[in-house]
Amino acid sequence: MVALLTPLFAALMSISIVNVALPAIESGLGAGSSDLQWVLSGYALAFGVVLVPAGRAGDLWGRRRFFLLGVAVFGLASLMSALAPTPMVLNIARVLMGVGAGLLTPQIIGMIQQLFRGSARGRAYGLMSTVIGVAVAAGPAIGGLIIDVVGDDLGWRTTFLINAPLTLLAFVLAFLWLPRTGGGAVTGTTSSTGTRTGSGGRRGLAALDPLGVALLSAAVVLVMLPFIQFRSGTGAFLGAAGLALMTVWAFWERRLGRLDAEAPMVNLALFTRPSYTLNTLVLSLYFLGMPAVWAVVAVYVQQGLGHGALVAGVVTLPSAVMVMLLSTAVGRRVETSGPRMLVVGTVIAVLSMLALAGATALMGAGSGSLWLVGAALALNGLSQALIIPSAQTLSMQDVPARMAGAAGGVAQTSQRLFTAVGIALVTGVYFSIAAAVDHHAAVLVASLAIAACMLSAVLAAVLAARRARRAPAAAS
């Protein structure tokens, strides 16, 4: 788990740490607003595109191999980002970082599914949730501290450079500790020439379903672009084209699956498993709202209240502490109380956003403080500790090991898509209200918008819990 989760920490920290580094990048490289947009979105876009094919490739040809490749690409691209002389080089490096993160992330889920059983699997996903929560919540604090200590230009470069020793350590540990056999779980044989035959007798890249990869990759790009770059009529057209391509992809995968269950990149029979479909939906709806919190709070503390990057990061620490303290314990109890914890977690997520709205309303009236904002975010950390390990474990409980990488890739891609949509919508609301009224009103309205998103997650969690209660009765 140390080998698996060390690069995951670096990959997810790279999402949130950049939020506080953008002003320093702007001044250090002379970057324009479009350059800064792609510093954020280039990483997210590449991450989302690579996840599903990388998961399938790991299922076919060995998860250890693709995990090591992903760690290497991510580490080298991080070094390239730290040394970037121009905004263009930085953005190319950020895309490569996204590719590396997309390669390694689904292998982690596949490895956990392959190597752990029963309550041990829940504990493993609990550890994974701890790393996710701490990396995302602590990223701004780490970035703010670095920039405040060493200055703007060296500071933003160091936020990328710290990934290099982490990934080097992870590569060595993974090389030493991850199993060399059993990584490729999809049925296949080896020919007399030594060529690995993938599913259904398909060899080489043909086993990866290249048409399915191309269709899904194009669809993901087209769906995400309107929310990260083209917020106009052109963007609406691109998004509609992406949804149409995704429909074509689904028909193609269904047709291929009818001919040979092992042939498609994603066997759509996966979605006939209610535990996978419903719990993946809960996580996706959760990610529709919650990642936007960190962007909103970072802007509010720095632009609205006039504090520095360090303070903006420190405010998020209560959330990270709650996740760190609770996620592993939650993972131990998923087998017995998972559905119940999922419902409670989504309800607390709604309450945390209402608390954040209340805290900023008080600050707008001159009687609140950042301590109240931190307390609201601590509630958010509690909700995350309950939701992510529960939903992750429950979604994968009926997924065969041979499909684990692709299944994890699909779930992660869904989360990236919902995250892109949520951040675009919530930050759009925030900046509109901030321009019309003030930052206090903006974060209040944005918090209520996120709470509305979380209500949909509550409904999905209740549905998943009811289905989980009926499943044992049906089995008996």
C-alpha cells in the first residue's frame, strides 16, 4: 500500500496545490489567463482521457508494468514542469503529468481488488481514501507554505519539484514490492512465438479495443472542453458532440461484448451490477460538488479577505485532519455498515455546506472568523471520510478481478467529468455574485449550490442502501 499510495498522493496533491501557485506562475513566467487556464485544465483533461484505456491495459498486460510506467512519466513530467522556461513548456509538461497520473491511478484500484479480500479490502480502500483526502486538502497548505518561505518564482517551481523524490521513492518501492505475476487478469494464452493473445484470441493492441479507446477518448475531451475552456455556443456544440460520441461508444462496446465478452475495453455488463452502478453514481455526484469547495475557498480567502497563500491553505487543514483520522477506521467497518455510513456521510456533506454558508454570512456581517470556515470544512472532511472508502469498496465488491482496472478507470473518469462540470458551474456562480455583490455573498451562494448538488448524492446513497438491504434477502 505504501508503494501504491505514495504516487497517488503526489498525483492528487498536484490538482489542488496549483490553485495557490497560479499567481506566482503568472508573475514568474509572464503567463496570460489562457495559459493559467491550461495549467489547470491540461492536467485534468489528460488525466480523464487516459484512465479507462490505462485500466484496461493493466488488466490485459499487467498492472505492475503500467503502474511503473505511470510513476515514471509523472515524475519526469513534474521535473519538466519545475524547470519550464515558458508557459508553453509548462502546459505541455502538465499534460504529460496528467497522462502519468491517468496511467497509474486505475492500477491502484485493480491491485487492491486483486490482492485483498473481505475486511482487508475495506481497510485498503480506507487508506486510499485517507491519501485522497489529505492530498487534496493539504495541497494548498503545502503550496502556500513553500511559496511564502522561498518566494514566488522558486516557490511555484518547488511545488512541482517535490513530486520528483516522491515518485522516485514510489518507483523503487513498487519495483521491489509489487507482485510480478497475476497483474494481467484477462483470459488469454501465449502463442508459440511468444506473443500474448488477449481476449477472444485478439493479439497485441487489438486486444485493447482501439476503436473503443478512440471513441471514448474523443468523447471525454469533447464533453470536458466546454467546462474548462469554451464556455460559449461553440462549447455547447462540442459538448453535444461528445455526448453523441459517448452513445456511439456504448453501442460499439455492447456489440463487441455480444460477440466476445472479453473483447470490449469496457464490458457494459459491468453496469448490470447494481452495487457498482449505484455506488459509482454516489461518488460521481459527490465529486460534482465537493472539489469546487477548494477552488471557492482559495479565491475567497485570498481575493475576498486579502490573506496570503499560506492562510488559504491552512484553512483547509481541518478537513485533511478529519480524513486522516477516520478513513481507515471507516474502511474496517464497510462490510458491516457501509451503506449506512454512505447515507450519513452524504447528509453531513449537505450540512457542511450549509455551515460554510452560515460562516461566510456571519463574516459578511462582521461577526464571524476563519475559524468557523475551518470548522465547516472539518465537517466536510468527516463526510469525505465516510463516503469515499464506503462507496469505493461497495462499488467494487461484485466486480471480478479481471475487470477491476477497467471498472476503476470508468469510475475515475466519471468522477473527473463530474468534477469538471461542478467546478465550472460553481466558480461561474461565485465570480458572477462576487462581481455583482461581494465575496461574502458569492461564497454563500456557491455553498448553497454545492449543498443542492449534495442532495442528489443523498438520494443516490439512500437508493444504494435500500438496494444493498434487499440483496441479502434476495440471495437467501
